[in-house]
Amino acid sequence: MTITAEPRHGLGTRLAALTRVVDLGQGREDADLLTEATQLIIRAGNRLKLSPDHTVVALAGGTGSGKSSLFNAISGLDLSPTGVRRPTTARTHACVWGLEGAAPLLDWLQIQWRHRFSRSSALDKGDGQLNGLILLDLPDHDSIRALTDTEADRLITSADLIVWVLDPQKYADASTHRRYVTELAGHDAVTVFALNQADRLTPEEVEECLTDLRDLLGREGVDNPRVVATSAVTGGGIDDLRVELAESVSARKAGYLRLEADLDRLMLRLAKDMPALLKVDPTIDPARRAGLTDALCDAVGAPAVGEALENVYGTRSIDWVGWPWARWASRFRGDPLKHLKLGDVKDEIRTLVSDSVHAQPAEVDNAVQALSDGLTQGMPEPWQDAVRDAARSRSGQLPKVLTDELAEIAPPLDRVPGWWRLAKTWQLLLVLLFVAGLGVTGSIVAYGIFKVGEPPAELLGDVAALPWVLLMMVSVLGVGLLSAIASRNFVVMAAGKERDQLERDMRRRVAGVAQDLVIEPVERELTRYNDYFAALGTSRR
């Protein structure tokens, strides 16, 4: 039976991708699987650096299966001790066909020097096709000696090709099939099954056992099992097994095929819960950014601060553009600003901003939560949690940072627009005209009507001018009132603009804080998600 599987190209690329999977999957995927992947990467790196001209074949099996006898029969030398009552192979023995360059590989396999044997000698019987073979006689995997059991497991994992030596009476033994064969399903190209001690059976019984063994292996996931009946006593099947080994050795592909099979097996487990959503947009779209900014603005009370600014702006304008007579009259009713207890308006606005931010931590958390929930639909749960954690990674700093940022843009409410000064000057001029009119009216009444004396000027005693003076005074009052009303309308418009400007500035600051503390960590996690599944896809191919 020949090896038909070909090593796939790009093993190095797949292993590099697996390294990325391990790095990116930390804390997000099963820790045991990632540990197993790390071990595979290390083992593959070590094996690929060592002699590619040698193929490591391990004879593995349980107690009494006749591994050592088969080892000796294949090598043609009596190298490994055999026994019938207990396992006698306490340490792995190695027989090497072509020792040159094999030492580093044997060191990596941890084969002791006294248990290494070379087949390239005068005793060689023309085994040129086996040149490059390193044949290992492993300790029994079911040995009561824990040391040898561990060594068998280690070398079964490290060998390029495994020959399972099975006893006709125990070829279906659960300790072999459940523990090893099932776990190595998919390794057909680098696994051979030797039904040993066939000399104990009749030819019909051998065929029956072989058929039953193939059926059993098929049920365990070994689609194309390579099965050979052997007998170390009669030599039956030894040549067939040597042919199997010679084909693997001459092809120089078993090491690559083993690593490919191990990688395929691992990737099936890593990708078993692969989601339908394999790629997400790593950049948060403008609509979600705007939604987060709106929610954070609401959380810190930005609209309330804008409204407060608008109200205070309008109240302060009364001192400058209001009708003086109404303003002076209001003094008898008390200062509205004092009733509002605003004090230093700028400081009060800062306090208002700070109080608003610190008063709504739950709203900040809700805004961040809403963003992460909208982005993680369809992602695996561990990655959903990772995105949420990234969104919240710096959310604890949000209230303080927002407070500091917004306090910096507290409006300079102590400044007075130039047109306010002009309006106040105009109103004071009208007041002076009205007062002058009062003076002229009083003089006319005194000098023109009551004849208290000679007027200093003819106008001050001209009774005929009195209606015109009164008309002028009424006009001055009217103009002052209209000016106050017009100024008030301008104040309302200006206050609205100031509010809009403040809210734009606050929104810009909030958007900047959201970008630094929420969006950037989330986008990094989304990029990591994409990179992980891209690497996973590469390592699967």
C-alpha cells in the first residue's frame, strides 16, 4: 500500500498564521487549545530545523504486543530486549539507517546514547531503501511505570510516522483506541497498523481480524487505514512492513505530513465554533460615532449648560441694553442675578458643568454599552465580551476627563459685546434728552405760567413751546422703549448663537474624548478580531 497524500504547500505560512492566532486569541479563546497550539508551533519549529533526510518511525503499542520483537525483526539485529511476562523496554531504543546528521534529531527526541544503534555496518543486508530511517522501540503506553508511560506519550507526539503494533487478542483494546487512535484520526498518511503475532492465528482468522480491525478503524475516523499482518517469529509480513517504511523514508515527506495532520486536527477544534460573521468593519461608522457623542452630551448635561448660558446671557444684558427706566425701577425689587444666586457667573457655569458630568455616571455607562452592543451582534461571545471590555477599558476616566474638558470652555460671560456699550450710551443719551426736556418744561411752567421772574432765555418762558417740548419728551421715551425692545430681540438672537456655539464646542470636546477613551480601544479590538479570523483562515488552508 502506498502513500497517496501529498504535503500541502505553505506549511510555514500556516504555522506563522497559527502563531498569530495564539497571540491574538489570548483571553478570548480556550486557553487549553491555545496552549496546545503553542506546543505544536514549538514542536514544528524544532522538527523543521532538524534533519529533513531522516524519518522518525515509532513502534507503539501495549504490553505484550511484541513491539521489541518486531523492532529486532525489522532491524535484523537483536537490539531491544524482549520478554513474555512483563514489559522489558524501560527506555526507548533507536536504530538508525544512515547515522550522519541524525545526532541532533536523536538529542531532540531525548534518546540516550547507549540506546542508539546504527544499521549502516557490515551487517547491513542491502537496506538502502531504508537509508534515513530512525526506528524507535517505545516503552509500552499502558505500562505501570509512570516514567515509561510519559516517555511513550511524548514520542508518539513527536514521531513522524507511528506504527501501532497490535496484539491479535487485544487489537480492539480501549486504552489504545480511545486514548490514541481516535485522537489521531486524520493522520492516515502517517499511521500504520501492524497486526502482530499473526503466527498464532490461522490464515482465515488473520483475514477476519484484519477485516474487523479495518471496520473498527473506519468507525474511529481512520478513512484509509494501512494495515499489515506481521509475525516476528516466522518473519511473515515483515517485508511488507519494511516496504511501507521504505516508501515513507524515500519520499522524505512523513515529517511534513505529520505536522500538517496535527495542524489540521487542531484547526478543526479551534474553528468548530467559527461564527458566520468572520469580518467586521474595524472603523466605527459616523452614525454610531454621532450616536455615542449625543448620548455622552446628554449624560454630561450639555443641553442644560447651553440653556443656562442662554438664560444668563439674556439676564446680564438687561444691565446694558435694557430700558434704563425699567432697569432702575427693578432695583427696588432686587437684583434678579442675586435671586438666582449666580454670583460669579463664570464660576457658576463651571460648577454647573462639573455637577452635570459627575451626576450622570450611569448614563455614561449606558452610552458606552449601547455602542458595544450594536457592534458585536453576530460575533462569538468571548469576542463580544472583549469588545465590551475595550469600550469600558477607560470609561471610568470619562466623567473626570469630560469635566476637565468642558470646564475649559466655560464661556467668558464677564465680557461685554461692543454693541451693548453703544446701546447703553444711546439709552443714556435719550435719558439725558428726557431730563433736559423735564428741565425745559419746568422752566416754562415757572417763568411762562406762574411768572416767577424773568427767564434766562426766551425759550424757557415761551408757553407756546411747551407742547413741542412735551412731544419731544414722549418721543424720547418711545424711542428709548423701542430701542430697548429691538436690543432685546438682538440679545435673544445673540444668546441663541452663543448657546449654539457653546454646544458645538462642548460636542466637539465630547467627541474628542469619546474618540480617545472609547472609540480607539474598540476599533483596536475590532481590528484584532479581523486579524484573528484572517489568521485562523490562513492556518486552516
